Amino acid sequence: MKQLDLFTGKESDYKPDLIHHYSNFETPQDLEFLLVRLNVVEVGLLYLGDKIKKRPISVNYQGLCPFHKEKTPSFFCKPHQNRYVCYGCGEKGGPLSLDYKLGDRIYSSIAQKAGIDNLLPSLSGLHLLPASQDLSETKNEYITVIAEALEKEGEKLNYFF
Ligand SMILES: [Zn+2]
């Protein structure tokens, strides 16, 4: 499986352990720092591997959409915008929501490490608990960091009280 080297912009066979990397944090600030760097191409390659290919004259990756059945590839991962979009079905978003929708591996590993896996959504429509006085301050901060990352990706979160 080819991997995009985000430092050189070249493809290589180097496979970083993404799930371990993004759950390697000790504080909510660490997590925030990591999530800013999560790239949609890394996530796309993690789940779709060779099913998405770098386009010849572009930095973008293209492949068959994992969200709907199609014969002509209309799914794009765009590293510079850090967004994915399917021009067939309209599914779009950022790296964390792509992970969430394709298998939840990074997301659930983060939630587990933060000790909030029982509080986070088993989503459709993303339900997050609001800051609660019953939770430790740290857990509230983790939830806030994740919620902000998802909102920045354009996900509409539903809070329930
Ligand atoms: Zn699609």
C-alpha cells in the first residue's frame, strides 16, 4: 500500500501507525495539537488503500466512493484543503469525520485513550454530551477538543441535555 509522505509530498511504502500516533497524547492540549495535523489523505489511504490513487498532475487523490455505488470514480481526498468530497453523492467533510464514517478506528482509539469512549457518539448525526458537571474537567476538555475538531470539519453536532 502506498502512503503519502506529507513532508516530501512523495509516495512511499512507509506506513506509519496512524492509530497509535493519534492516540499518543497525555493532555487535551496534546490531542488538539495532533488533530490539527490529521490529514484526509492519511485517513483515506488507511481505509481505502490502493482504491484511491494520486492524480497525475494534482496533489489530490481520487477513487471510487466508499459511500455510494459507482463505476466512475468521483470521490476525492484533497490534502491541501484537508477535505474529502464525492461529486456523485455529495458526501464531504474532513479527516476525523472520514475516519468516523469509514470505521471509527482513529476516533474510537482517541476516545478510549481519553477515557470518554462511553460518552461519545455511536453516531448517526453525532451526539455529544455537553460539558457536564458530573465529569472531570479533563474529560470535559477532551470532549470539547473533539467536538471543535468535528465542527471545524463542518459536521453538525447534536447536543442533548
Ligand atoms: Zn459518493
